[in-house]
Amino acid sequence: MFQQAILHLDMDAFFASVEIMKNSRLQGLPVIVGGTGGRGVVSSCSYEARHFGIHAGMPLAIALRRCPAARVIRGDFEDYEKYSAMVTEIIAEEGPVFEKASIDAFYVDLSGMDRYLGCLAWSKELRDKIGRETGLPLSAGLAVNKLVSKVRAGEARPNGSGWVAAGAERDFLAPLPVRKIPSVGRETARKLSLLGIQKTGTLSQVPVLLLEREFGKPGRELHRRANGIDHRPVIPYTDRKAFSAEHTFQTDTIAVDQLQRCLRDLAMRLGYDLRQAGKLTARITVKIRYTDFNTYTKSKRIPYTAHDQQLLPVVAQLFTDLFTRRQCIRLVGVRFDRLVAGHTQLDLFTDTQEDSALLQAMDKVRKRFGRGSLGKG
């Protein structure tokens, strides 16, 4: 039986790297990509900026206090998607099963390739080809599963590569801080520190029952990850074209408040679906069907987003533009298309830190109790 082998590819400081490639005068400078307003947030930054302690999600005002000389660029998501598509195409041309985890990260399943030319050699050729054809830096990690390959790629940054031999996963992770484990956030790391656990090797030796007592069910997953155990498969990449939803009223209505409320609920549920799927949309379409079955739609292009703050006002305006006949309506619908891979933090060009924190909190509630469990008043 062949050995499983998973390659993780991570485009280094992706947004900032694209901007530097577009403008060579930025090379070697601390570059910040993100919101340019007084309450803007850092979306990406170059490694020169990271030397000052700047990181994604940091308020721009704090970042500029740490490095007043930083060059701030608002960014162009369409450019980033173009380069992401170039990388996707290169990986797809090479043949193996791959998963696009986000706009700048990929998993490639190389299991069984040692029968042919070898996983290490193939990984090097692929990484070199991507760098050569796109001009962008990227880091790579090769291991027996997603978890360890992702951590290995992270340790190889910037613009490096490495591999972890089968059976050496636990030894590789042991000296690393627990924050290096994917999904271990600041609060979990703080609680582990209070228990005297700061290194992954220490965490791997803690009894499962103790971790479950302290963290509930996630404690068992913490134990698995600390021991380098991860059975998640690489999910073959498929490019979903749209998210849409409709509602047919039991009784046709002309009540504007009811219609707007229904459309808002549909849009919020689809926005949640976008974020859970790691997608952003650049076009919104609203549909209405009158009682005589005549159906009308209206669309609008928008900057890429998955944030309710940007989605809901457009949906409301499109409905206002469409609803001109003052006749009863039997159905309304919302559609998000022109999708690209990306996550909510990629919308930080315009969102404030408070907006993003609120949205994340609401999504946590929806994930636990269902996507229709929470709405806006």
C-alpha cells in the first residue's frame, strides 16, 4: 500500500507580494495592504512590515504607530483573484487531486506518486514552476496529512520549502509553540499556558480526558492535532458558480416591510453560506415574481465581499429599483455570483474591526444553532 503524501502550498504575504510585483519600487519596503480610512484594518503586509509586529487584522492606526514609514495600499481584489487563478491553473495542469483552501493556499494529494518520479521531486518542480510563471513567492510543506504539511509550510516561510518524513510528525511538532497548531487561537493558547502547556510536545502528552474536561469536545481534537493526527481528505477542487435562495409566500403580498425583511433574511443566510464556503461575491441579483407570474430581475456588480454590511444595502436598493408596479408579489429571490475564493478577513479594505468582530460572533451562533437562528432587527 502506498504512503499518503499531502503537499501544502501557501502564497507568502499574497496581497502585499502582488502589489510589490506590480510596483518594483516597493521591494524591500514595509508594505501594508488594507483599509485606508481612520478605522481601517490591515489585510496583508510584507515581511518587512512584520518585523515591526504588524499583522493581518491589526487596526491600521496601530500599525502606522509601529511603523510610520509603511506604505499603505488599498489593494485591488480583482488583481489578487487573477493571480490566484493563474496558480490554480498551473496546479490543475499538473494532474493530481488538489483542493483550493483559500485564495492563496492549496493542498495537493500526491499519494502514490513515489511509484513514478517521487513526491519530493514533483513538489519541487511544481513550486519552481509556479514561482517562475507568476513571479510570486510561495512556501511549501510536504507530509502525510494536511495538518503537518500546513505547519511545515508555515515554518518554511518566507519563500521556502520543507518536508516531514512519515512517522516523524510528532517529533516535528513537539518543539513548536501551541499557537503553531492550526485552529489554536489566542484564547485557547492562553488557557493552555495557565495549565503550564506552551509547547506542542507537552500538549501531546496531556491525557485526553483532562483536555476534554478543560475544553469540552474540542479537547479531543487538540490532542489529535498535537500528535500530528489528521484524517481529513483533500477535497477535489470544484468551482461553485453561485449561491441563491428564493421564498414563495403562502399569500401574495404587497407589504413592503415584509418583502424587505424576507429579502434581508435570504441575503444574510446566503452571506453566511458564502463565508462558510470560503467565497466572496462580486455580483448581486434580486428577483421578484408578481401575482400574475411576470418575473423581473436586477443585478449590480460590487467589490468582492462576503460581509453583510456590504451585501444588505445593495439587496435593499435592487428591490426598491425593481418594485415599481405596486402589485402583489408571490416570490422573491437573491443570488450571489461571480464568486472567488476568499475569507471574510479579505474584506478588511472597507470593514471596521468592530464590524468584523460582530459578524464573526454572529456566525459562531449560526454554526452552533443553525444559519437561520440569528438575524438583524
